[in-house]
Amino acid sequence: MDIAVMSDIHSNHVAFERCLSYALARKIGVFFFLGDYVGDMAYPQKTMDLLYEMEKQYQCFFVRGNREDYLLDYQKGGEKGWKEKDSTTGGLLYTYRQMREKDMEFFQNLPPVRRLSSEDFSEKMPPLTICHGSPRQVKEKLLPDAERTFEIMREEVNSLILCGHTHIQGKIRHEGRTVLNAGSIGVPLGSGAKPQFLILHGSAKGYEEEFISLSYDTEKVTRELSESGLVDQAPSWCRVTQKLLQDGKIPHGTVLERAMALCRQETGSCRWPDIPERYWERAVEEMGL
């Protein structure tokens, strides 16, 4: 049995369509989706509609990512802290306002982690665990050569963990156990901006991974940032996104850290999400984005 493992779409429906087309051309009928379905790109409802269509036609397993948690937390707390025309939260606000009631219900019903066994499949397969960050926390990163990662691997009931969140495709082996990171479809890092996912070739004996990287129409995604009005809602954030679509090198988090450092240097303190736009602008300029 072949399984497509996809993570971190981040509303990039153009890249998502490309990856789905490739997987379906390979006759894959089982899909693991590892969270962070929306955010950062335009027209998030298009990504959600693709997910709903996949769920109707194929065997799909979903878990929740940190972006879904952000949207659900915001829904519970009302409009506190998120602002328009603001690179820190403007994109989140744009995404939230695009979400329909059925989208939020879908997120609410997603588990943060799933442990699957042969009973979940049509064929006999070894058990495995799927999550966004780690089996313990949605936002936790499973990083290579990190003792925390090895600790989680040793304690997890299943010897194979599938994850995303870091946006970097890879494999970690430790004491006969394995972590496979599917990479990111929407905002990949270290791949030359090519969307990435994982095909898992499974049998009763075990699993063999095949990492996939594809080219696609990045210019269309860039145009949609402007056409949708997202650039106006999160100006500097979208500049980072546009550069990532070209080379996949400097992530948003790196620019955010620099903007906060600049804010602290001038004001003495800086707390998320209150980061004035001028510090974002300076950080973006410093990094040549």
C-alpha cells in the first residue's frame, strides 16, 4: 500500500493541487494530512474545498496543526490582539475572516495526534503515529541530533513517527526508531522553493519512504497575494512570503525575531503581537527581502 503524507499547506492551493495531481497519477488512494492547512497565502477556502473533496473520494487521515489552534483560540477569545494592515497578525486575521463555519468545525474535530494500526487500513500494516509537531505537542519540533527528539522517539508507543511543522523534509533514526518529516507543500524550506511531501510504501513487513519535490507555478501564487488584498493586510510578512516562493531560504520566524530585536533595542521591550510595522520593514530591508 502506498500512502501520500502531506503537511503544512498554508493555503497554497496551487502547490497543493500540483502535489495531489502527482500523487493521484501514482494511483495513491490513502492520504495522511498533518496540519497547518491554511495561513500565509491567498484564498484559504480553496485549500479547504480541496481537502473536503479528497475526504469524499479517498481514505484520508487528518491531524491538527498549530495554525488551526491559532484560529480556534481566536474564535474563542474574540478580536483581541490581531490587527489589520499588520505584518504580525494581519495575515492571521485575513485567514480567519475567510473561514466558514464548516471550516472551523472541521478544525475543532481534528485530533492533535493519531496512532494508527492495521485495523485502520484495508491491508495489514505496522502501526505508526502521525502528528504535526510531535506526539506530545502540536508546536514542538522534532529536530535532528536533539536529545529531546530522541527522548520522544524512545517513549512513543510506535517506532515510526510522521510529522511536519519544521517545513524541512528529512529522516531521523535512533535506536531502531524513525521520524520522517514530510516537509512543507505551501512554504517549503531548503528545497529551492519546491513543494515537498512524502510517499510511504507500506507492507506487513514495514515501510519505505520516498521523498518528493516538485516544481509548480509560483508566479500565480505571488499574483494572488496582491489580487486577494493579503499584501495590504500583512505587507512585510507577504514580502517574506514572496521571497520564500522564489528561493525557500529565510523563514518568517527569522524575520520576526529580528523585528522584535529591533523593537527591543529602541523601546526596551517587545511582546508578540505588539510589533510596530516599522520594525518589520527594517528587518526585511536588512535581510534584503
